[in-house]
Amino acid sequence: MRSRGRICGPLPADPAVAAAGATYLYWYVPGLALQFALVAMGSALRGTGIVKPAMIVQMLTVVLKYGAGADIDRGWGTHLPLGVAGAGLASTLSVACGVVFLWVYFAKLEHYVALHRGSGVRACRPCDAS
């Protein structure tokens, strides 16, 4: 997070654009950290040949981002427009919802791949899937 000024500073010609880019990164970087969990769970599913749930969750995160993004950016529902910070926040919240959706899928419906507290995602043998 400290390097956001170095990343956004020299790129744009206008200092206001650099400040907006740094603000966006400040609100979007937590979503990038959550994206790691989303990709790991989706990859575990794809590794077992189950593609549909991960793709549906990825599509839902995009729809949520653009659906909630306009509301948060412009303040349509809250009458508190957040602007660029709202765009980053909408991205982070949509990825967080995707992680929750896949976590619930793993906990309730998945039998070939399971979440174990000590070791993360682990493939189960078909005879262990009870």
C-alpha cells in the first residue's frame, strides 16, 4: 500500500488523476487479496473437473460489481456518493461475496474437494466423501 504513490504518481499527466488512482488502489487492494481465495477454490473445483460453479460465481462477481458499482459510486441508494473510492469498494465487496458463495458451495454441496481448517483445500478420495 505504501507504493501506491510511486505507482500512480509518474503515470498520469494530471496530479488529480494520480490521486484518484491511488484512492482506487487503496480500496481495491483488499479485493485483490480476496481474489486469491476465490481463484484457489475455483481452481480446486476445476482440477476435479467441476467447472460450472466457479464460472457462475465469477460471473456473479462481475454482475455484482457493475450493479452495485453505480449505486456506491454515485450514491443512488445512500445519497452519499463515494466516487473513485466507491468503484474500488464495489470491486472488493463483489469479490468478497464471491468468496462467500464458493465457501458455502464447498461446505454444503461439494464432495470431491473439501475445506479442512488446518490444511486448506484438500482433495478427498471418493471413499472419504461422506
